[in-house]
Amino acid sequence: MMRYYEIFKGLIMPKKLSLYLDTSVFSAYYDENNLDRMIFTQEFFSLIQDFDLFTSDLAIEELSAHPLISAYEF
């Protein structure tokens, strides 16, 4: 399987891509029931400096209620 970073490797992008992250992206980071999903998401998060990320106030509100995620500042 081609990894995310291999797909974009070598591309010249004048501007960072903007990505919207909803709650499912954050929950995938901790998804021990689906290890492929969890590993892929964790690999993605190692590349987040390459993107302009944003999410909604509703997503932040939902994430704030999660015991594993609420420790992080948004």
C-alpha cells in the first residue's frame, strides 16, 4: 500500500493544502480496533506541519468531552 507521504513526495506546492479535520480523524488516531486506520492516521499526524489544518467549534466541543483527547489544547 502506498503511504500518504509517498503520494505527495516530490511535488512542488506553492501553498500549503488546507485540510478540515472532523472528529473521526482524531478518533482514528486512537482506534485500537482498527490498527491499519490507527497507524495510517498516526503517520498522517507526523506530517501535519505540511498542511494548514482547521476544524469546527462543534468538533472541538465534542473532542473536549473525550477523556484521551481533552488533555490536548486546541
